[in-house]
Amino acid sequence: MKLTRRDFLMTALRGTIATALPIGAFKFLKPSEARAAIEGTNVRWGFLVNTYKCIGCGFCVKACKLENEVPYNVQVTRTWVERYVILKDGRFLADTPMGGRDGFTDSKVQEEEVKNEEIAKGFFVPKLCNQCENPPCVQVCPVGATYQTADGVVLVDRSWCIGCGYCIMACPYGARFFHPVYKTAEKCTFCYHRITKGMKTACVDACPTGARQIGNLKDPNYPVTKVILNQRVAVLKDEYGTKPQAYYIGLDKNVR
Amino acid sequence: MIESYVQEAQWTIKELFVYPNEFIYWSIQIVMYPLMTGLVAGAFVLSSLYHVFGQKDLKDMAKFSLVFSFALLLVAPVPLLFHLQHPLRGMQVFFTPHFTSAISAFGIVFFAYSIIVVTEIWFVYRKYFVERTLDLKGKEGLGNTVTRLLYNVLTLGAYDIGEEAQQKDEKAIKILAGFGIPVACFLHGYAGFIFGSVKANALWMTPLMPVIFIMSAIVSGIALCMLTYIAIMEWKKFRIKTSRKPWEVTAEEVAGVEIELMSKSSKYLIGFMIAAITLEILDLIFRGYMAVKSWDILRSVIYGKDFVDIFILQYTFGNLLPFTLLLLPRLTVRRLAVALSLVLFGVFMMRWNVVIGGQAFSLSFAGYMHYKMPFIPYNLETFKEGFFGAFTVGIMPFILFWGINRLIPSLRYK
């Protein structure tokens, strides 16, 4: 059989189209979608912070550092507490010495002595990873070492992270850092090792006022889910489109 | 608990309200990285101007900048390896690329580009390899045998250097050079994309970033090739003058750099400089006009904290001054060399102001971070992320070029 160039090209084209069409009928699933389709997960972890209840004691930070083996005497931390002081002249001051680990006993904020009568309002805001629905940190990881679990928690594989720091740059909340010992990207995991065994996170357990709560957002009977559904809650920096899943009661426009 | 410290704290100074986990994570090596890839891309584009667009007067520069581009190419990943916390895992970018990340493109683009450059060099030097093999045939001595074997291998068995075969080589070179231009631009454009796509960073996030990077890359590549060319030719001239008796030296030998060739190259340089500057100014004006949430802190960084770095060092010394020097009539080699050095300095400052400047303010928009570059290293980190680490990366391409140039001479000495 003699095959001309024209015939060859035509046959190749037809063959390609014939193969491509059936392939196009398939839908490619993300690993998490595939898992969800098979197992039908009914868990989505979320967090609720009531800033009215936070007294800035720093027990959560202490508990977190000890539970998750983040070196105690370094600035970096998986969770932290910020103190905001808004003065009567409209200025705002904020600080978080050692992530608020030892509480806030100094009346100096940002190295400025603040008198009680100058203060219009003051409050504490605990922060942690927002376990975003659309996490930019996962998007930018060049090797796929950080990933989102089916129940919505973003984790890091310490054995695969190359330590480029791109995820740290991509997080708008400053939730990530390099672990000083393992030299890999480190972040709050909602104490994944605890919550998946029916326990609460270390910070929730340590909080003396109940300012921190964790729950399954897919279960409407959880107290956290009820509050998020029925009360007015806000999230941090939603302008980045990350769809954060840590909800706050009592946020202020000054909160960064 | 293990006694430990935050390594970034060694070079980060925080001011006002900064989140506890914020530091200058991307320091001098990430300044060097886009600088190096930019030089690679620029050098290649310069060589392609001759091969593809037939700019005959750039012939001498074309061969040289192609080989120099190869030397730079080998160094381009080094800053990344210096920067990685786990450099030995760097290969994983090739094994498990995660394609939503701009960095994962590195493996593919870098290898594709390397293949193009190496293949083009092979076609350019094929005739030379064959000639060397034939020249050394029958000559005695171990050195000659080894060299002949090496060149013999490099010919890859293609000994035909007839008229027709050479024409085919030329055609292949033209295709490769033409194909290489978009790949070179992509190699660097994606470096810009790495920064431009970080939505968390108010200074980096702009779709103009890849284009700005490409333009300044071509500027830096052309400038470095011209400067190295001048340096080598002048050194050669100096060596000839000092090593021989005056009456043995011919006028051609001491001609040194041809100013016509240089002024032609500098025309391209000026063109790309104008493009780069226009885009950068456009970006700045746009930010000020839009004045979104982040503008308050950006303005305080751009017009306040980094004013000297941006407006004095980058724009005045790196752009305005060399621009004037290049445009003034009666260009001399010396003035050109000064202008080119300033251009390179300007591009370095641009990279610096993007990478370091982008981390000069906190994500809280209520605090600042200052990068204090480690100078005298006192541990591995302060070496890698300090002056000497950057210096090591900076001189590497020249050492490599020296070695490669011995194997495949890229400069025609008359």
C-alpha cells in the first residue's frame, strides 16, 4: 500500500480527533474531589473565634507550641494573639510580643506608653491558619508538598517540602513560617492528629474563656456551625478570595 | 526542647506592627535568581538578533553571546539551590511538579531552553569540531590525543562539512534561534510571573510584572554581553601590546573593540530600556491613581523608606544617567563601558527593589521590615543569604565562560 504524505496527515488527524473526543467526555477530578465522590465525606473543619471573650492570656499559644513541638523560645508560632488599642484621637496601635505567648502585661504598645484615659477601645484577636477553601499556599507549592485534606485542613508533608518559601509568601495571613528545626514550611493544622480522633485542638482546650471553638461546618448541630449560621460573623481579609474558614465574632475595622 | 532560632531573624529588622511569622524569607539569592535568568534570556536574544533577523553587524557578538548565554544558563538554578532550605530535594521539582505553581514550570522551561541552546551551539561549532579533529590527527602526545578524542566525540559522527551540509547547519541554527526567542522570554517571563501572581503581596501583584521582567532581562543581557566583550577585547589588546615588541604588532591586532559594532548593539539596548522604563512608570502611576487599600503603605515604602534605592539608585544611576551617556554624541568605548556598568547596576537594583522592597512592609499594612544583608558570614545561612553567597553566584558565569571558551572559542581574535 502506498501512503502519500497527504493521506498520512489526514489519517493522523482523524485518528487524533477520534481519540480526543471520547477522552474529552471524561471529567478529570482533583484528588480531593475523587475522594469526596467515593467516600462522601461529611466533615469540613471550621473555627470560631469570639473576640469579646478573649482576655489575651496566651494560654492557647503556649499549649499550641508544646503540643505541636514548635520551639518555645522563638518568635514563630502556629497561632498567636494580637492586641489592638484604639486611642481617642483615632490612632490605632497593635502588638503581639512573642505571639502573645506570655500574655499582655506591658502597658507599652509598639514601644509607646499608653495611658488608660487615652484609650477609646481595646481588644484581643487570636489568629491561626484559616484553612481556606481556596488556599493560595497549596496553589503555589512547586512540588505538591502541601495539600488540602478532604475535610478541609491544609497540611504540609515535611518529608517532601523543599523549603522554597513560596507558600509563606503566598499566605495573606502570615500563618506560615519555616520550622526552625525541620527547616520545612510549618503551619497550624487545627491539631489534625487530635481532631480526627474526636478530640479538640490544643488551643481550644487551653482557652479558659471559650473564645476559641472548633467544629464540623457540615453538621448543623455543632455549636460552632449554629453560631456561624445564625449570628453575624466575619472573616479576615476576604478580599483575597481565599474563602477563609475561621470565623470571627466582634471583628473591628482596625483588625489587620 | 531543642535550642533553636529563626534564621531569618538574623537579617530582618521589624518595625511597628508586624505579624510574628513575618520575616524577610526571600533575600539576596532571590534577587540574584531573576537577575541571572534575565541575563541568560537577554544574552540569547542578542545572539538571535543576528541569526534570525540577519543583523549582520552583530555577527561577532552573536557567537560570543550565545556561548556566554550557555555559561549563564548553568548558573541560573544556583541561587535557587542556595536559597532552598532542603537543596538536596531540589530535584523533586522535576519529579513531582505541581503545575498550579509557577516555580514548577522551571523544570520544563529550563530543560527545554537548555536543549535549544546546546543544540544551537553544536550546529554553530560543528564545523570547528570537525576541523579540530582533522587538525589533531596524527599529532603525538597524550594532550593532543585526548583533545582529539573529545572533539571527535563532540562531532557526534557528523563529519560532512561540505557547502551543502553547512547550509543545512545555517538553516538549523536559524530555526533554533527563532524558536529560542519565545522560550527565552518565557523562561524569564515566568520568573516575573512567580512574583506577579502572589496576590498576598501588594507590591508584586501586577500582570505587568512578567513583561517588565522580560524587558529588563533583555536590557541586562545585552549590557552584560557588551561589557564582557569590551573587557575581553581590551584585555587582549593590552596583552598583545605589552608582550611583544612594538614593531611586531599590527594595527589590526590592537584594534580592540569596534565602536560601530558597539553603538549598533547599544541602539537595541536603548530600545529595550525605553520599553522597560515605560512599563515600570506605568505601573507606578496606575498604583497611585487606583489608590487601593494597600497604597498607603506602598506609598510610604516607595516614596519614603526605599526612596534612595528606587529613585536615586535605580532610576537615576541605573537608567537616566546611562541613558544620557549612551545618547550623547561621539560615543567612546570608555564612556560606553561606564554606561553599561550603570545599566547592569540599575537592573540589579530593580530586582532588589522588587524582591526586597516587596517584603519591606508587613501583611498587616501597619508595619515594616528592613533587610540587613549579612556581610561577614558567621554561619552557613549568613553566607548563603549574604553578600558572599551572592558574590559567588555573580562570578560563577565568568569562570564557567572561561572554561567553555577554551573548548569552543567564541571570540575572533584578529
